[in-house]
Amino acid sequence: MTENTEALAQAKEPLASSAQRVLVIGGLLLIVSGMLFGDIFAMFVLHPNNASIGNAMYAAAQLIPTGDVDGIMAHFMAIGGFLENRGTKIDAHSHIIHMGYIALLLAMIQPWVALSETAKLRTAWLFIIAAALLPPSIFAIHYVGLAFSPFDILGWANILADFWGAMLALAMFIEFWGLWRHTRVPGQSSLQPVYIGAGNRASRTLLVGGLMLLASGFVYGVAMAAWKQLGLAVAELDILKNIVSHASATQWDLVGQDFESLGQYQMYRGINIATHTHINEMGIALLLMSFLQAFVQYADRTRQRWAWVAVCSGFALPIGILLEIPYGIVGSIVADSAGFLMIASMMAMLFGLLRYTGARDAGKGGAA
């Protein structure tokens, strides 16, 4: 079968391609894994980590009047370790989800990738394997460190993370090469896969919900930027200056107030950033899932129900994060519950996709 004929077949009957199946199934599993990891990280790591950073900073401030430079530096070295611990876990969480998004996008553009089916399948597996192994490598950076490393600044976990990142870049280069070759193949300029404008109710629900979330995310980001630019936000540098000056004068009551202000600042900043990020990420997830609905083998009513679950949880997740400011743990419960509902809806859609591909392979179809 020629590449042109393969592209036309994939456009008319997506997920018949092995490369598309690998990318769709792998992408959904990556997103679900990333969201589950994020829930666990937020509950059991993030808050204790923030408390440890605050305690170390307060201990360092108490040493300022004594002039104990070594003791102060030791506490700041500990803070650096806490920050690295948190940073590597945040990076692992975001990389899992974002690689899943890219995998779904790559699955959608496969009809426009002018490569042989074997080459596309191998590239798909290369991308999914690298995407699955990159986040654990990032996660291990804090724990492995420089042990037995041949380099002074890079540990084995860093080396593995860079290697899998390079494999992802290679897979993307191959996909771009296939897209460029597509423009050189005659007769494919008007190619339009059937999932473009499939038009069922679940697709429209997810599409509208995703667009509304993305628009809300842009507005929220503009509001955050304006709030800072207008000087309405407390400056972190001013708080740190107050901590040093009050600690030097042994005004411990004022130091306690300064640390309370610093804790509130960090809470507001962290929650606002997380809210903004999750609004946009949930919007992207809904948009990508809208293109898959024609191939989720359920009755139309069932597809619509799961689409509404995804949309409602997509809105509830950032709202729950924002509610952590006035209501604390109640907001966290809302956010975590919404996250688990989004995971459930994605797993339901994945099961429907597997039913579709199984029915196609068996030569039969229909909704149940």
C-alpha cells in the first residue's frame, strides 16, 4: 500500500493505524498517570515541603544576630534541597501530562505524516517510551544526585533525563520530516480526516468547555499580571528585607509577623499560579478529547454523560484550588475530587476507544 493510500485510509477510518493507536492509548495513559501523580504529590509532599522551607528560613533568621554565617548557610543549603525536591516533582508531574497532550496531537496528524506505516509505528513507540521514561528520570534527580557520576555537575538521573529528552526531540523531528514530505506528495492537499468536524454532541460539549476554559485562563492570567503591575501585590523582596532587619535588631515579634506575611505571600502566589496553570491545562485536555469522541464506542447518551463529567471536573479543579485561600482543606478536597473525576472520565473514554478498535478488528461495530 502506498503512503498516499495509507493516509486516505487513516483519514476515513482513524485508529485503524497502529501508530495512531499507540499514540492515543499511550497519550491518555500518560495524562491519567500525570494527574494521579499530581494528586498524590499535592497531598503528601507539597505541603510538608513548604513547611520545611519555612522552618529552615526561620531558623536561619534566628542566627542573624549571632553572626553565625556557617549556620545560616547550612539552613539555606537545606532550603536548596527542599526546593530541588519540590521542583523535580513538579517537573515530573508537568512533563507526564504535557507529553500525553503531544501524543494525542501527534495521533491526530498521522494522516498528514508521509512516512511508511512501519516508520510511523516505530516513531510512535519511540515517542511513548521516551515520554514514559523521561519523568521518572527527572523524579530521581533529587535522590540520585551526583553519586558515581563521571561529571561534576550532572548525575546519572540528569544524564538519563537528557537522553530521553533527546529521543523525544528525535521522534518529533521524524514527525516534522513526515509532515514536510506530505507537502511534496500530490493529491493530499484536501485531505480531511473524519474526526475534523465529527459533530456529535459529546464532541461539541468538550469543544465548547475547552474553549471556555482557555478563554478564562487567558483572562485570569491578564488579571494576575495587572494585579502585579499596578503594585497591588505585596513584594517578596520587601518581606525578606524586613525579616533580615528585624532579626538583626532581635525584634522577634516583628520577625514572626514577617514570616506570617511571607507564608501568606507564598500561599497566594502558589495558589494563583496553580489555578492559572490548571485552567489552561484542563482546557487543552478537553479540546484534545473532543476529537476522539467519534471513536469512543458507547451509546450517544453515555458519551455525553462522560463528556459532561470531564467538563464539570475541568472547571471544578481550578475552582477548588482557588477555594484553598478562604477555606483551606475544603478547597483541597474539592480540587482532588475533581481531579479523580477527570481521571475517571479519561479512563472511561480510553475503554470506549479500546472497544472501538477491538470491534473494528473483529469486523463488527455498534454502540452499547
